[in-house]
Amino acid sequence: MSGRDLAAMRTEYSRGGLDESEAGADPYALFDRWLDEAVEAGVHEPNAMALATATPDGAPSVRIVLLKQLDRRGAVLHTNYESRKGHEVEHNPRAAAVLLWHELQRQVRIEGPVERVSAEESDAYFGSRPPGGRVSAAASPQSQVVPDRAWLQQRWDETAAAPDAGTRPPHWGGLRIVVESFEFWQGRENRLHDRIRFRLVGQTWDRDRLAP
Ligand SMILES: Cc1cc2nc3c(=O)[nH]c(=O)nc-3n(C[C@H](O)[C@H](O)[C@H](O)COP(=O)(O)O)c2cc1C
């Protein structure tokens, strides 16, 4: 129970709009432009996104991950394939994600089926991580219950000292959301926001405006 008056917390959205001519016909181009603008606006971790997955019977779960690549094949994040999200996409290979660029009063939603990226792509990204992060990825049984912090630290120390320290373990790698739907949201005055959705139909993107 929060002692704060949550109902009274509100912000006016008046930074700009998104009309059809600005949105264009290519959601990847629009995403690139909005990401550039988020970087220029100083958004902290502009590639952070909430990633939703679900069990086969539809129980959802969500967590923040980092978008590490976006190209016409889809949106890539890197994680532990044996984590909760890893198991969920293995048995129900679909995901939805949302990026929030608060400073610009914007969000972007993406949805689609999920596949693993190639081992080569996972190796290339893993190799680019700082050494300590590589050790943690290999040492930590993500999403499992562990006895205590000391147990984790000991695993980390042992992994760091092992001869193969720094090599990618097979259970850690990239997941690609093969984007079938993008939605760009721009906050507007009086909550009459702009929502432009693109859906992939065959080889082309259909564009609609959704009610806020
Ligand atoms: C800003 C931020 C970035 C994160 N980036 C990642 C990431 O790229 N990959 C990842 O596996 N977990 C990342 N995490 C941790 C996840 O939110 C989550 O705790 C972890 O992946 C386990 O999720 P799961 O048990 O649902 O599988 C990040 C957390 C935060 C707050």
C-alpha cells in the first residue's frame, strides 16, 4: 500500500505529434529515427525494453532486457536460454516488448515469433562484453534459486579462474523477435495520443492509426 496519492500523479503530454507523413511506410526507418532522437535527448539506457513472454497456457511474465541489435531480421536480446524467459520462449516461441522513452513521451511496442540467433552471432556479441560480465553470464544459473550471495560469489570466482573463462557457455546467447508488428506511440494533449501501428502482411507493412 502506497501512502502517495497515486491518483493525483499526472503529466501533460505535449512535446509533439506523430502524423502519417512523419511515420512514413517503413517502421524500421521510423524506429531508427526515434532511437537517434532518444539518444540525442539523453534518455538513460534508450535500448532498455520490457520483454513479455508467456507459458504455453498463457501465464505472462515480464522483465527488462537490453535490445542489442535491430535489423530487418528482427530485434535481438541476449540472455540465458535456461532462464525463466528462456524456457517460456522455448515452449511458446512468441514475445512482445516495449521501449519507453519517457523524456520524449514516446513508447514503441514490438511483437512476433522468437528464434535463437546463430551460434556465431551469439559468440560475436558475447566476445564484445566486458570480461566480468562474461564471467557472470557463465557462472550464474539465471532464474534459479541459490543458497546465498556467498555461493554466487564463489561460483563467480571459480568460473573466473577456470581455463575456459571468457568463452560463451552454450546456454547463453541471443534471442531474436522476428518483428511482425510495431506500434509507435506519441503522447498528446488531453490524452488524445497518436498511435501508429505497422503490421507485416506478406512482404509489405500495412499501416493503421489506433485510438488512444
Ligand atoms: C536495465 C536492465 C537491463 C537488463 N538487461 C538484461 C539483458 O539484456 N539480458 C538478461 O538476461 N537480463 C537482463 N536484465 C535482468 C532481467 O530483468 C531479469 O532479471 C533476468 O533476465 C531474469 O529474468 P527471467 O527470470 O524472467 O528469465 C536487465 C535488467 C535491467 C534492470
